Amino acid sequence: MSRILLKLCLVLFFSHFQGIAQQFPSRQYTTAEGLSNNAIRALHLDSRGILWIGTENGVTSLENGVFRTFFESDGLAFNSCWAIAEDRNHNLWFGSYGGGVTFFDGKTFQKIQEKDGLTDNRIRHFYPYQDYMLVGTEDGISLVHLETLKVTTLAGSSNDTDLNYTAGFWESNGRLFYSTYRRGSFEIIWENDIPKTRKINDWLPIYAVFQESEKLFLSDKGSLKSIPIDDFIVGKTPFESQESSVFWQKLSGPNQETYLLAAGLFTKDGGVFQLENGGLTSLNERFGIDSKFILTGVLDADSGLLYLGSKDKGLYKVRIDGTVIYEEFGEKEVKGIAGNENLLGLLHSQGLEIRNRETGKIIQVQNQKLKETQSNYFRRFPEKIPEHMEGFFELDPMISAEELEFYELHFQDSFFWLNSNLGVYKIDEAGKIMTYIPVHCYSMGFTPEGKLMETNPYAGVRVYDDPDNFSYTYFHPDEPSTPLQISKVVTGKQRTYLASVFHGFYQWDGKNFISYVKEGIWAEQKFKSLHQLDNGNILVGTEFGKLFQITPYPDFKVIKHWKSDDLQGASILGIESYKNVIIVITEKGIHLLEGEKNSFLDEEQGFNQKVFLSTKRIGDVLYIGTSKGFYQVDLPKFIENQKLEIQLGITELKINHQALTNEYFDWFVLEGNKLNLKSSQNTLFIRFKPIGTISSEKLKYRYRLKPEAEWTEYFSEPNLELPYLPWGKYLLEVEVWDYYSGSMSVIPLLDFSIERPYFLRVWFILMAISALACLFFLIYHARSRQFKAKALMNQRLTEIKLEALRSQMNPHFTFNAINSIQYFILKNDTKQALNYLGKFSSLIRNTLDQSSKSQITLQEEIDYLSRYIEVENMRMDNRVTWTIEGDALDQKNDLRLSPMLIQPLVENVFVHAFPPNHPEPKLTIRFEIQVPNQLTCTVEDNGVGFPTDQQTTHESKGTKLIREKLMLLPGYSEDNLVVETGDWGTKVRVRIYF
């Protein structure tokens, strides 16, 4: 009942007060927004929710805020489009003015022209009828069969004159008719499946014909004629007429109201008109239409939108469902709104306007009246004027009425309270000023008992027991809990709450204030807006766009926190609530918060004037004051946007920068959602769109390529670039966030796979492994052969070098032996010479035998050294006592070493160590194993040694030969051969690896 009463009161407003100019929100689209041309000749909303716009230069589609244009190059018969229709198969027909008909089945464009049997290439109207599409041209009627596209010309309809263009089709009682401009009106009759014409009326001219129930409306050059259909069929002349522009189309509104669209031929008197009770009312101002040439229109009943096409200013979109209505308030700023379901108070820059919904009266309390009240008070009660030093904010009584500045409007106990820079006023519903308080107050409120609470930015708070007598309780700013710099005050059932711009949140418990900051309850400090919910919780908006929902003290708790990123805009201008919905107004638009839903509405929903100054919910209506007027929002309609099942379709797909052709698309949407791509086809570009009618253009998207992958960041343009994807299977999912409804949907957009590259397939890998194995084997085999050959060569070179060294040692030893034999001969000791010669010859044979070997056993080395020592000792009359010992002798048959390695050291002993007079010469050879695989041989004598300074400058030939031989053996280092000498003798230590 309350909603019915409210609507009735609004009707009373319209009928009684001419000064109230309410508007439906509108939006204009031109070539700047994507139209192909600003001259629009035809509009059609198809069954898919796509708006088709026929212009004088191309056809444009509008779907969910996205424009797409088609020209002759895309397949149109001609760029100038004057008619659009949809047949029962949901195919589209575009009628051009000059190129014939274009038939579109969602995949291809097909031309139907005069050469195909069309009566004329200049198309005026389409009319789907049974199995045909009737084509009204500039001269005659053609019928095109929907299935075969065969063209039949209606006999007798053509007259070879430009005065014969089709003005429109209409039906009555199962009979089909059409009217022409200057040849009259005809009935189309089928006889034996052959269509014929019969003239029914000669009345002319007819620019357009409209059917309204049982009546026809005929558009003339300067008037609108009407006549009952039955009378017109029998040839009667229209007699009802009213002056008007030239009407071209009729539309039915959402409540079956009738709209007529007009464009004068030579006058600027067209636009949008409502036909009601036989009269015409211009709706141009109410719809916000500034063009006088409106040729076509279409209604989107589901969205409550009316689209209008103009001849000169593009496309208009008007929201006519009554959800949002804007009233231009005489260019006045609406700074405060308050009241109840019967009274509405509007505080504006020139005073206070009070509207009584019951009586329809409007009362103005002008600034001058408020100024007079202030002046009279100061003149009559100078003793009551408060001083600034008493803690009152400074008030300048010399401010003029034109300089009055208003801050807030409150409605308390059936009275309006307003605060300004000239004082606080209490005004009744008749506009009478009941109380004046001479205080300058930015923000005020009331206690639950109804007491006025006046705040001072810097000097505390006053709670008035009796405002008329200026009786109050003062709370000094020096008290720590006294509120300071208050921006908003709201009153609950038991407490009053205050928000400060710098000092946080306060609470009045009936006797005292509680500072949430001082008491350590809540540390937040900068607040600008405040609202109490029906459940007692408080909504608090901060200076920088954050919003909190709290349970107040003593059970304080932050229930929910919306960050500044959750809300569009930098600051919260107002907070209201309706049922379970929180309404947040920012400088960008309006948020509706309900649970986890976060909807956002702006100019797309009709809020074109966004300099919001005040807000107030009264019953089912939300009022929003702006710099030039105010909005009235029908909240039940406004918040009922249900979650839509959004679907997405791919409209463009490029693979490696090559676009798929039209054969893969149906109605501009990719057929199927699966792709199998080659390994080289790994770069994709995808353009997609929401399918069907979406209530909002505010959609955001993010995607992931696999269900287990992370989502990307949100983006606005419905384009995806996926470069250089690795092989594998992908499920491209897109999450759509509808910022209008606050809903989110996850939609699988494309299921595709990229095959493995050939070099990653099993057969290729096996072949590659086999080839690599063969190659490795060949390389290994070749390298092995090279290594063995090189090793053999190195071994042979070593042997050659060793043999060369041995060849050097053998002559040296032989020379010494011959000297010994010569020594015996010179002594005439024949027996000794023969004995020596025999042992020498045996030693020579042994030497020759070992010279051909690379290695000999330690036993063989010991035997050789023993023979050699015996031979050398004979030369010295066997004076040298010698021994061969050591722990290595236990393995003398197992250890192998290079032959003739130790012999030069022994030779040095006999040559250099023992002079003829040396007493008790002694030689010790010791073989020891101190480290595994390492044999140490020590040759020690008690001879004369050699001088110390010769240790570094002289090395015997035998020692040098041994060192060179050791260098050819593995593991050589400088300490492999160590010589120690002194007056005690000489010790030579050789380390040999075996």
C-alpha cells in the first residue's frame, strides 16, 4: 500500500506542479563511441539480445557495450541501411536504400537484388509473414521465401514512380494490408498460392501507418490522422486529426504506453511523443533527447531500456522503467534531504523546500526569511547572543541572505532542523520557523530522548535541554572524552554516535561521552560518514574510502572491513541501508553491498550527474542530492538485479597471428570449444564477448590455463594473448566479475591441446638415444683405439729412452771392467785376470739379457747387483764388506721394477767412495716397502763422501742417468732421488713405484 500511495503522490506532483521537471536517465552514443554514422535509419533488437543499428553508412551491432560495424566490404549489399528485421528462423534481413536486401544466417551474407527478381533496390520496410519476408520498397512489394530465398514480386504493386514507396504493413482479422505514400492502401490476397493486391482506400498521403488496437493512425505531413480499421478498409476517410510533426514509427512502452517517433521534413518539431487519451505529449525533455529528428526506436523490455535512433545525433539509450528518476531542481544544489513518507524536505542553496505528499503542497522557506529571523533575534535578544570566548564557534551576524551556507538537514519529531553559518533553525511542516539558535554549527544531531546535540569543531559539545530558552549542558574540550571536529552524528534507540575527522569514534550513553581512541577501544581516527543499521550495528566510512561495520561498545567488534580497493572512488560521501543491503555513495557512483556481493552502479544505470552532495533513504525511495537536482531511486527495483548466468563466446581467434575464417563461426561466435593444435601452433590471440543481454558494461575478467594454475590479475578488455605456449593440454577458464550485479562466474572458454614437438615424442627420443649410443660407441671405439695407440707409442718411446739410457750405462760399465782386467794383466796376475774375466763375461751376458726387458723381478735385480759387486770388489782385492737386506726381500719374487736402476749407484760407490787406503770399506743396500706400491732402495757406504758445495753443483753421471730414468717412470717427483753425504760416507735413497 505504501508503494502504491507513493506512486499516487508522484502522479499528483506531476499534475499539480509544472515546476517539477523529472527526467529519465539517458545516454547518447555517436561516432565517437563507435557508431559507423550518426544518421540512424533502423533499429532492431534481435532474439540474441544484440541491438542492430542501420545507419546511412554501414550497419553497427551493439552488444554489452561493444560496437561492431559492417560495410559492403564485409558482405552488405549497400552501406545505407533503412530497414532491419528478423524472421522466424532467427536470421537477419538488412534493407539498404540503393543496393537491395542482405540476408544473414549467422555465417555468410547473401545479397538479394533487382537482378534476383526484387522489385526495387531501395528498401523501406520488412514484414515477416508466414513463410515469407515481405519487402516494402520504394516502388512495390516483393516476397522472399524464408527457406529457398526465391523472390516473388507482388503483382500490381509496382508503378514505376517514386510516389509509390511502402509506408507500412498492418493486419486485421487475419487479413494482411499495406499502405503506400501516394497510391493508397491495399490488401494482399492469396489465390491458388499466388499473391495479388486489392485497393481498399485512396486516401493519401501516408508517410507511415500505425495500428493501435482497432484503430489506425496515419502520419501526414503536418498532422496525425486516426480512423477505425473497419472504416478505413471500406474506403472511408479519416476525420480525427491533430497537428503534429511527421511520425515514422510507433513503440509500446513497458506498461503498454504508446510512443510515437517524429522527424519533420522541413521543420524541427520532431522527437519522442506519448500518445495518451488521444493527445500527444512531448517527452524530449523528460527523456533527455536533444534531437528533433527521431526516425526509429526499439524497446528492450527486459532491461527497461528504450533505444532511439536520430537522423543527426546518433543513438539514445533511455531508462524508462522508473527505477531511477532525476529531477532538475532549478540548477540548485541539494545539500540536505530529510523527511518521512508524507513530508519531503530539500535543503538547497536558496533555502528549504517542503513537499507534502498528502496535499501536494510545496512550501518554500527562502534564505531571506531565515536571514530575517536571525536579524530579529539579534535585535530583540542581544543579551542571549553567545560569545566566541564562551566556547561557541564564531558566527558573523552581518552575513547576507545570499551568503547563507547550509550544512545539514534533519527531521526530528515532525520538525525540520537545519544548521548553517547563520545559526540553527527548527521549522514545522508548514514552513514556520519555530526555534532559532544563534550558533554556527557544522554538524549536529540528537540524543535518543530527542535532545539537540550541537558540536563545535574545537570547543566541545552542547546538549540542549530547552533550545527555545538556550538551556544546555556544556562538555568542555579539555575533558579527554569530549568530541572534537565532528563530521557526522547519528542517533540510535539507546545511544548517539559521533564520527570525527581526526579524533576517531565517540559514543553518548545518556550522561557522558566515550572516546574509543582515548579508552583504547578502537585506534582508527579519521572518519567522514556514519550510519546505523536496523540491527544496531554501525557503518563508519573513513576519509580515504575505507568502510567498517562495527558492533558498538561495550561489545565492540569490527564485524567487516571493506578496504579502499573494494570501493570505487577515493572518498565515501554517504551511507544508507535498505533491508539487508548496504548502500555506499562515492564520487564515482553507488555500491550495493550484500553479504559477499559488491555491486557498483554509475552513469550506465542513469547516474549522469555525479556531484553527490547529500543522501537519504525514506521508505522505499533513496534520494541523492546533486549540484543541480536530485535522484529518486526505487529501491525494490534497484536492488533486485539477480545473478545472471553469463556465457562467453569467442569472436576472434588467431593462431600464430593467422585469423580463423568465418566458416568456423556462427553468429560471430566460434563453433565448439575444442582445438587440437600442432606443436608449431603455440601462439594464440583470443577475443571473446559475453553472449546475450547483460545488464552492465562493467565486466572484469581474469583467466587461468589449467584448473590447478593461479588466476591472473583482472582486466577489462576481453582480449587474451597467449604467446609461445609449451606443449600439453589446456583448459582456458575465464572468471567474469559483473560489477553491476556483484556476481562472479567461472566459464570454460576453450579446451585445447598442443601436441608434443617431434623431438619430444617417444619414437624420436628412442631414435635419438640409439643414434647417440651408436655415435658414442663409435667415438669411444675410435678414441679407445687412439688412446691405445698413443699409450703403446708412449710405452715404446719410454722403452726406447730406457734402452738408450741402458745403452749409455753399458759402455760406461764395460769401460770400467776393461780397466780392471788391464789392471790385473799389468800385475802379471794371470789367474786373477782369468777369474775376473770369467765373472765379467757372465755379468755381461746377464746385462745383455736384462737390457731387452722393460721390467725384472727384485730377485733378478739382487742377483745382478751381487754379480756386479763381486766383479767390482775383485778389482779392490775384496776389501769391501757388502750386504743386501730389507723387508722387501720377502716379496723379491713378486716385486717388479725397471732393470739396471740401482747399478749406477753401486758403481759410484766403488769408483768414488773408497780410496786405496780407506779402512774397512762397507756397502749396504737396503730394499724396504714403507708405503703400498712404493719400494725404497737405500745405497749407503762409509766412504769419503764428497764436499758439501758439490751437492748442488755436481751430480755424477750415474746419478744423472738414474734421475732421467726415474723421470720416465710413473709418480716421479724431486724427492724420488735423495743424496746425503758427509765425512761419515754417502747415502742415496731412491723411491720406486712398482
